[in-house]
Amino acid sequence: MRVLFVTSEMSDFVQTGGLAAVAAALPRALNSMADVRVIIPGYPEVLRKLQPLETVVTCEASAALPACTVLRSVTRDGLRIYVVQCAELYERRGGIYGDGNGRDWQQCDSPCGDVLVDVCCGEDKVVYAVARGGTLVIGRGESWMVRPTDLQVELSSLCWFRGRLYASSTRDVFVMESNGQFVPIVIGPDFPETCGELSTNGTVLVSAGARDVFAYDGTNWSRID
């Protein structure tokens, strides 16, 4: 049996809570019964404490994911560790869950009683969040407004791309017009049966559904096989 633990923290290297302790203890408890390995982000503390490291593979940038290198090492007690080294994502000041300036994130109470399913920070310095029940939350800091999307479907994903806010349900992709209303996008004759998670690397916008993946370059939509 082969077991891979994917964790954001591990008490051998970085710890903010109980997850790190479990991520360190459970793989070791199973290590004698299975082929157990752990993969963790390449935070500066991990790269400094886990030595020596050897390169396994280098991955090119894809969609919204920057290029990265996968490294590996073995702890003194024989636990095999993989490290995803990506300076753009992980080599920053402050805590592992802080922002790019080393500041910890502060909790903001939701201005609505519905469950928030996705959040997006726009280039207009406004934060957008979508909630169950067809609710859109807009604002930043201590100033927030709540309004309905006026759509017959629930939105599940938000993404800012080339100066506009895009949203998706499981069947459609929408874009917010200047009046603040979402309108469906006509992708073309090869319309996806399923839409879903939206992401971007700044160059293309990708919609990843259960059975369809489409990319938008700002002009045309195309299917990714």
C-alpha cells in the first residue's frame, strides 16, 4: 500500500496548530506498514531544516500555477518528504498563512448569514465573495455590501481577469457588466456541458468543469483536451 500525505505544515519544520502535529505523527505511525511519503510547500524554514535536498522534477507554469521544482529528502528516522519549491508562492516573510508583506490575515465577520463558497480580490482593490443562495458580497476592510445576483443558478467560483469579474456555475460562465449585473457568456458552438472552477495566470482564464476544461485568451474560448 502506498500513502501520500499532502499538508501545508508539519511540526518538523513549521507549525501553527494541530494540523502540523498530526502531519508529523500519523505518517510515522504508518511508515512501517506502508510506503508512506509526505509533500509540503517549500517555505524557507522547510528548505533550511530539511537537508540535503535533491531535485525530482521541474514543472513548467500551467494555467494559474507558476513553475515549480519538486525536491525530496529523508528525515533522520526514515520518513520520505517531497517539497514543492516555488519562490513566488512560498518564499515570503511572516507566517506561512500571512500575506506577501509578512502580515497575518485578520478575520472579518461575514456580512451575510449564508455560507461563502468563493472569494476574489479584484485589481480595483475590491473584494468579491459569492455565497450560497445567490448572494454576492462586495467590499473591503470594514465596509461591505450584500446584494442578490438575480441569477436562477448558484455561483460557485469567481475570478478577476483583464479588468473584469467572471463567475461560474456548474453549467455556465458569467461576466459582470458595468451595471453590476452578471450576464452569461456565449462560448461558441462547442459549448461545455460542465463549467466550474475559474482560475487565471494573467494571460488566460480557465474554466474547469467535471467533464470540460475551456481556456479564454481575452478574445476566444477553446477546449483543452
